[in-house]
Amino acid sequence: MAHNTPGPEGNYDPAGSTQMFRAFVDEGAPQGRQAATPAAAPAGPRVGLIVGIVVVLAVLAGVAWLALG
């Protein structure tokens, strides 16, 4: 059980949830799993975001062309 004392930064956490979270994170990842490289992970969502913006701009341009034409 977490104690209701100030943490390392001096912040008081009455529920002790910060200490419990840190203990959970500090346990480390299981040996069988390996994390993805940080550079490879954002590449997929970034490409999808760019494609989505292009599609939205194309649809808006089409709607404006039909409305003004």
C-alpha cells in the first residue's frame, strides 16, 4: 500500500496512485517482447494523416467547384 507522503518531487498524492503507477512502470517489459523502434512507429499514422488531408482538400475543392460553377 502506498504511503501518503510527498513524492520525490515534493508533490502530495493523497491516493498514492502516482507511486503505484511508477512501481508498475518500473517493473519493466517482459523478456519475450521487444518494443518497436521509435522512428518506425510514427511513420504509418503520419502517412495516413497526409493522405486524409489531401482527400479532404480534394473533396472541398470539388464541392466549391460545383457550388461556384
